Amino acid sequence: MLVSIIIAAYNEEKNIARMLDCIMNQSYNELEVIIIDDGSTDTTSTICKKYAEKDSRFHYHYKENGGVAAARNLGLKLMTGNLVTFLDGDDYIENNFIEKLFEPFQNEKNIDLTICSYYQNDKLIRFNECIENKEQVLLDIIRPNGSKGYLWNKLFSTQIIRERKIKFNEKIKVTSDLPFVVEYVLNCTRIQYLSKPLIHYSINDGSISNNLNNKKILTQIYSSQLCIDLLKRAKMDISIVQKYIESYFRMLTGTILKKKFKTTLDDLIYLKESLYRYEFKNIDHKITRLKFFLAKNKLNYEIKLSKLKG
């Protein structure tokens, strides 16, 4: 069974060779590796082309810079595998990464998704070995030490992606993983967790993943809104929708109260609109309720101040 690996790369000359070496050394060999160079200006293209020249499983494609979501969508159009995973150039995987993620698809009935444990900056995040339904996984995504909305520790069915026309939202230049994962999980029946850690995920001080700037903060808010709307359209149990709304309010109010990034008047108005997007009356958590009212007052003050400054 062919497994597609999609790598969206942008200026990854320092790290990508390590990831490509990891892929070449995989114990599972039926692979196609689709590298989408999202307009890199360093030597990423030279490095990736060398791998494509020496291994026919590697395919290099260059596109004008348009963000990781657009790059991954191109990868989805090009893939021909039965299963697909998405990897980043600055992470690295164990030699049996694909083999272990693939085994449940082969050995169990009706598995739609596999999720492995992982290391985050050498800290082990381990899951219990079990099969869960989509309701449990959706809740697990927003737990502090849950599976999160990450792509790179998961193996997806390309049949589900194609039949349900699941793709990345190209309006989201960063943090586009979460809505994709939530929409995919909504179309799953049985999901296998693996207790074995198979990937090392790095958060570097200068990386996109760790940079709290206007773009990332505002798109995180938008991503969360998309997820809640997906759950509502799918008519998921109200208790699950409510958990996502509570998580959304915690993230949003925390962002407003700790705000250390420059905001325009339009940004402030968007934050205020986001604060009132969902019903708040059902939130029982006292601290969250307090933060809501503090955030509301802070935004009103900053909007008035911004208008006075012109």
C-alpha cells in the first residue's frame, strides 16, 4: 500500500536534509515523497533536487510563495497514495515511523486515522494504546496534553480526504492544521492511538510555530472559529461544542489580556467581534467569566484610545 508524504518547505536549508535522510531510511519502503518548495530563497531547492535525483520516490515541486496551506493543497492534488502524512523540514522521525503508523490500517478493521506519541523538544508526550471514536478524539485535541491538531504525528486515509473534499483553508497562512484535522476526524469512525513515540517535534525560538505576532495570533482565533463552526454544522453533541467554545474563550481572553503585539484599530475591532461571536452565558468557569469581562473592558478602552489617536 502506497503512503504519500507531503512536505511543505520554505527556507529549510539548515534542517531539511536530516528529515529527508530519515525518510530514506524508513523501514517501510512503499513511499512517495512530495516536496513542495513554497518559494524558498535559500538553498532548499538545491538540497531537495539532489534527493529527487538519487531516489525515484522523491518528487520536488516549486511554487511561488503562498503559504503552507496552499503548498499542502498542491501536495494533496499531486498525491497518489492510499494513505498520507504531512511532515515539516525541521522535525525528525524514527526509522519505523511509517511502518508503525501503517500497521493498524493493515491489522485492524475500519481504522480511519492513526496517531502516535511524540517528543516535543525532548519532552515525551505519550498516549495510551487504544482505539477511540471521533467524539473522544475531538475532545482529546483540545486537552493540554492531548493529541492536539497537529498533522505530523498522524496517518490519514486519502480516500476520506478525496471523498469529503477536505483541504487546507488558504486564508490561514499559519496554524492551518487544526481545522483540517477537526474536519477529518468528523469523518472518522475508528481512530488508533499508538503509545510509541515516533517523531521529534522542535519548537525553535525563531520558528513560525513559536513566533507570537499579529498574523499568527489572529489566525489562531480564526482557526478556532472554523473548528467550532465545523462542529456545529456536523451537529455534534452540544457538550463537545461547548468544550471548544470554552477553550476558544480561554485562548481569546488570554490573548487580549496578555497582549504584547502591535494592533491596528481593525485588529481591535476584530478581537471585540470575536469576543461576542458565541454565546457566553453557558460558560460556568468563574475565572474564564472574569477574564471575559476584563478583556471586554480592556478592548473598549483600547478602541476608544485608538480612535482618539486617529
